[in-house]
Amino acid sequence: MGGSALLLLASGAGSQPKQPATVENVSMIMPGNVIYRAKLYLTRKTPAPAVIVVHDGWGATPDFEALGANLAFEGMFGLVIDLADGKLAENPADAEHLARKIDGDQPADVISAWYDWLRNRLDSDRRVGAMGFGPGGRWAVKGSTHKGANGVAVWSVRLDTPAPDLHSIYEAFVGHFSDRDVVPGQVIVAELSQRLRAVKREGHLFRYASKPGFYNPRSPDYDKPDASLAWRRTIAIYKKMWALPPA
């Protein structure tokens, strides 16, 4: 584990913290001696639940770090993981290329290991969920299955996760989808709702008129009102689910 630093929350994610969040630079070694790094944003009142933040093809940008700081302000540990070894995309084509390089089984294995790492912390209350953006949503869901995940949220991704695997994700499943995606949001929501109902899991699925990358300030699709709305909806669901007090 590395040292600590302070980071101010970037604007637009949601409520603004009155003080900067404390962050620890952490890492783990996976099979093959591959090192994966992350930033853990510490909440003040512990023990507390935790959320793994999984970036998209743009990499672990400061915008995703800001979400980790916001989670800490809201009463949760925010673990912003880096699946791209520090690489950041400069444009949408780069982002697609980087996502393809990351894709495969390894992201899910890494996320699964971070679940165990968080639950083994003395200041954790062992409730851990995940949030994944774009392709990161697919990685987050796959890494959360059969981990007793306490909630998962995804943005702008079509999931082919079988219903039995969705059954292994406890508490709320939150999804934010664009009606202007290659596969429109209404189709994705219909498919996912059917699978969640089949295994008696609670789904909170929302559709937006903005383009698929609406959540990411680096994307030309970015839509600040919809990005903020999706984040506020997600935080409200998580805080109610985990009975967290107002920030």
C-alpha cells in the first residue's frame, strides 16, 4: 500500500464534499506477477460499505477518481481500479482500442480479487458493490457474479449475463442506458428486466435520450444533465439500500 494524498471532487458528479477526500494508493499482484493498481477513497465513519469503480475504455481518468471521492463523501469507500496500467485514451478511437486490449477474462478476475481485498479490511463492513461504465459495466458484472455482491450499477452496456449469474448479485441492480446506442436502451432494458424478474432480483433501469457516452466528460457524447441525473439516482438507491445517513 502506498501513501495518502488529497483530491478535490471534480464538479458535476453530484454533491460537493466540504473537505477533500483522503485517498490511498493501493495495489495487488495477480497470477503472472501482474500488478494492478487502484485508488481507495476513504470515508470518515467506519466500518462502512465499499464500491468498486470500473472505468471504461478511456482509462482511469481523473473523472473516475472524482467519483471515488464522491462515494467517500456519501459514506462509502470508493475504490477506483485501473485495468489499463495507467494508460489513458486521447479520443474515442483510442478508447475503443484500449477497451479491446483490456477485454477478456482478466478484468473479471481482478475485480473479483478486489472484492476479497475490500472485505478483508478491518474498516470495511463487508458489504461491497460495483459500478461499471461502458465496457467497464460488462467487466464489473462478470467480476461481481458469485461474489455475493451487494449491488451493481452499469452505464451504457448491453449485458449477456445469464439469469443464474444475475441471481448471485444481491440487493439492487441499477442500469443507465441510451436510447441512441447501437442497440437502443428500450431493447436492453426489456431484455435485462426479463432476466432479473426470472431470478427475483430488483432492477432499477433507466433510459436517456442522450448518446451512449453521456456519462463521461471526455467523450464527445457527454451530457452533463443526464450524467448528473444518473449519478444522483444511483447514489440515492445505494444509500437507501445500505441505510446510510445524508451526507
